[in-house]
Amino acid sequence: MTSIMDLLSEGDSEVRVLSARHISDKTFTETNNAINATTLLCQNYSLQPDFVTYFAALQKYAIGLWVSGFIILLTICVLYGITMRSVWRHSRSSASYTAVVLSVYPVVALSAYIATIVPRAMLVCEAVAQQVVVVALYNFFCMIIAEGGGVDRLVSRTPDCHLETRVLPCCCWPCCVIPRPRLQTRNLLRIRYLVLQMPFIQAIIYISVLIIWAEDMNLYIRSFPYFQPFVAASILTGLWGVMMCVRAAEAGGARPRPRLLALQLVLFIVKLQYGAVRALPTMVRMPCVMALHPAVFVNLLQNSTTLVEMLLLSVLAWRLYSAPSTKAVDKVHHAVIATVEDNSLDFKPLGIDTKS
């Protein structure tokens, strides 16, 4: 009877784990802790943590990260103001379009900075960044036309020029046999429509995506890949129109391609880089860092990197937009006209004197 009571008291005093004799208690405990730390605990972290949980996970790194990001964002805004002051001095006719084009750098940086503070705003910030880039591309098209003196003057400068349609991304297609019409006003109007569709199509797509995301997170994750072909088709078509306009402007003597490259790099960052980062946690098994889900931590690194990239691109844009792009071309154009007029005036009196 005593032995039975002892067994009952031992059973009440502690919880025992039954296992085979060839498995030691130490090995079982370490294996169990490893599974909880790397698998169960990591996957239990939220993909959209609230601010308090997010701040507690970052611990002492939060303040340093956010202060550094604010300094970078403030520097980008200062560079934007300095660049716009230079643009206002030498090209007021296209200053409004240039202001929208250059605003892409502080707006994308602000979106990335907000996403580093509030991870739940990641999708909204990403939509804003991508929308402002396509709006900037359309204004870049308008800026090229304005710097060329308008559509009519751009066409009159190149009377015998054909519109180069076999440019990126169309030139990458096999058997690209698109005809090259003459550079005319109606053709430039058609190109404007090709570029103008980008902001509207992208806005419709991202409004739909945000509605699905607000309704059901799982439905958003499953349906998001189906939107990507429409996004890619819209952006590639718009880029094709911008490239044709750039070739037409280069035929007239302008050099807008470096400025387009600075804008295309932003598009590359907000589309390809964001997409690669989104797919990374699902393709590679990553550990939990600072009590954050791998997707949240990767987004934090990606947004911090985007801030630095926007700073570098803002410096590049300041170098490109501080000097007028068509000033030298206009000087040569006016010099040729003045020389022709002077020669015609010189020959005219000689002809009169000869007849007399």
C-alpha cells in the first residue's frame, strides 16, 4: 500500500515524459527546443505585426534605424529643392513636368521610410511608389515634348525623320517587323496615348489588389500573381512609347537618354527588386531574426536599402537636371539660321548692283 501511495505522490509532483530507453532525456529536450525555435515559433510570428510588437522586436535598433532613415529622407528632399531651383532658371517651359519627374525620388523614399516604421502599411506604400513612377514616366514624355518646343516644332526640326519603332522592349521580340512611319503630329499623339494608359491601368489594378487585401489576406496572396501579366503588359507598352519619343528627340539634337535611365532605375527598384524580395522568403528557408517573421525582416532590409538607393539616384538626378539638355543644340540651331540669313542678305544687294 505504501509503494502505491509513493507512486501516486511522485506522479502528482512532476510531469514525466515517456520515451524509448535508447533516447535520452537531454537529446529529446534539445531537439524539441530546436523545433520550437526554428519552425513553430518562427512561423507563428505575424506577417503583419502591430507597431508595439514590431518596436519590441527591433529593440535598441529601432531608434537608430528610424533616425538614419529620416536624415536620408531629409537629404533627398533638400536635393529635390536644389535641383528644381536650377530647373526653374534654365527651362521654365517644362518646369512643371520636371517637378513631377523629380518628385519620384522623395515620394518613393517616403514610402520606404513609412514601411520601415509601420510594416502593416507595406502594401499601400508599395502601391504608392509604383504609381508615382508610372505617373513620372508620362510626365517625362511631356517634358521631352516641352523641351523640344512642342509637338509641331519637334516635327519641323526633323522633317525627313522616320519614327523608330524597333526599340526596347519591342526590339527583343523575335521577327520584329513593325513598320516605321514618318515622324508626324498624329503619330506622336498615338505615342502619348500609349504612355498615358500606364497611370490609369496601374491605378485600376492596385485599387483592385488593395480591396482584395483588405477583404482577405489569403485571397490576396493567392490572387496576386494573376495580376502581374497585366501589370507587365501595361508598363512594357508605356516604356515602348517613351523610348520612341526619346529617339525622336535625339533625332532633333536632344540628349534625354541619361535622364530616362535615372528614372528607369527607380522603376527597376520598385518593380523587380520589390518582387524579388517578396519571393525570397517563400523560396529560401530563413531563420527568425529579432523575433520577426522572415518576410517582415526582409522587407525591413529592402526598404532601408531603397532609402539609400533613392539618395544615390537623387544625387545623379541633380547632376543631370542642373544643366539644360537642349541649350547647346538651340545655340547651334540659331547660329545656322543666323548664318543663312546673313548670307542671303549679302547676296541680295550684290545681285541688285549687278543688274544695275
